Amino acid sequence: MNETLIYVAVFVAVILVAFTVLTILSRNRDITRNIEAATASRAADHDIFSTDNELVSHYFNVQKKNQPDSLEMKLIAAGFLGSSAPRLFNIARIVAVVVVTILMRAAIVRLLPEVNPAAAVLIAAVFGGISFILCSAVLDYYVRKTEIQNRKVFPDFMDMLIVCVDAGLSIEAAIDRVAREFIATKPVFGTHLAIISLEVRAGRPLHEALTNFAFRVRLEEARTLSTLFRQSQELGASVVRTLRTYSKEMRQMRLLRAEEKANALPIKMLFPMAAFLFPVNLIIVIVPIVITVMRLFTGLRPPSI
């Protein structure tokens, strides 16, 4: 009995020691992993705020060499900030045109064998050109989608900017601090804010940097903010008061847009309801009457002579 207790005690002790060692090793591994992740995140965060960063340098090159409505600027507005984005987009368009042309020609030859081969190639080429146009339409869709996302995020940027300025930071340092926060959650929007900080560091006036920011994200609110900053600097008004006033106006505009959409909703629902509910109601009302009339006529007999 004593030997059994000793064996049990040794077994329990070994299990406790092994569990303790595994717990310590797992905790150390988690700590090391968190430290490496934080270090990598901090390195990436600092890298985006240097002109050697690939995304930032690509934007400045595009800004210098291209027109406002160029393909590169549209890709930047859509959130594709990499230098390989134009090349990949052109390759995708070419592939789409070739694939659509080949598939359409094969479909026409198989479904309509009596069609002239030259006419089949011409029709397939027309569909290929349509696919080329559709690729540009898809890019415009992504531009509008990114613009809507930026419009939703912009009030949060204003609130965080006011908090940083109230904490005692200058407006340039506040933009820098907010940009670092947005890079972790909204990388594209945070990159645009980081470009503002870099332009200000390079000596460009803040209102011009904000104007370029408004042009990149295509937001009228950002353009208005740039105008307010310029007027505040020229008139010597308080920047904090300007930010608070504009932030309040933005919240009011947000509520007005929501009310406008809510008021337009019944009108938008009218046509689907009329298209889908009215025929059903019409059938429910008329069908019983038709059945009754048919029974009435089938029950009639000619008078006997």
C-alpha cells in the first residue's frame, strides 16, 4: 500500500512538473511572438513615414508625371497604391479581351455554324471591346466604393484629430499621430494621411497638403477642411475652434444625409411593391370571381321544350 502511494505521488509530481514546464515554455513563446509582432508592426509603421517607402515614392512619381485623370491616379483613388497596380490592371484587361474574344468566337461557331467565319471574328472582337470597357467600369466602381468608405471614415479622423489637438499636440503632430492609428485599421486611408505628414515635413503648407489629400481621396469634405485651414491661418483664428465647428457641421450633414435616404426609401419601395404585390393581389381578388362565374355557366342547362 505504501509503495502504491509513493508511485502515485511520484506520478502526480511528474505531471505537475511537466505541466509547469510546458506552461512556462508556452508563455515565453507567446511573449516572444507578441514582441516580434509589435516590432514588425512598429517597423512597418515607421517605414510608411519615410520617402523610401514603395507606396509613398510611387505616389509622388505619379503625381509629378501624370495627369489628374490618368489611369495611375484612378488606381490610387481606388486604393491600389502599389507601383505594380497599373501593369497588373493592363494585363488583366488584355487577358479579359483575349479570353472573351476566343470564347465568343467558339460559342458563335458552335451555336450558329452557318455564320461567316469573318463575321464571327468581328462579332467576337466587338464583345472583346465591350469587355475592355467593362474593365474600366469596374475600376470606376472601385473608385466610388473607396470614396464611400473614405467618406465614412473621415468623421472619425476629424474626431481623433480634435482629441489630439486638445491634448496639446500641434495640428501637424496630430495628423501624424492619427495617421499611425489609421494605418493599423484602415491601411489605405492611413497611407493617405501619412502622405500629408510627409508633405508637411518637406515644407509644403498644410492647406496644400490637405488639398492634395482631398484630390487623392476625392472628398469634398477634405477640400472644405483645406479651405478652412487656409482661412484660419490667414485670419489668425483658432485652429481648434475651426475643427470643432467643422466637425459639428459634418455631424449635422451626416444626419441630414441619413434623413434624406430615409425619406426617399418609401418612394424607392413603391415600384417594387407595385411590381410584385399588385399582380398577386389582383390574382387573389379576380380568381375566385372567375371560378364562381365559370361554375355558374357550367351549371346552366338549356330549357326543355
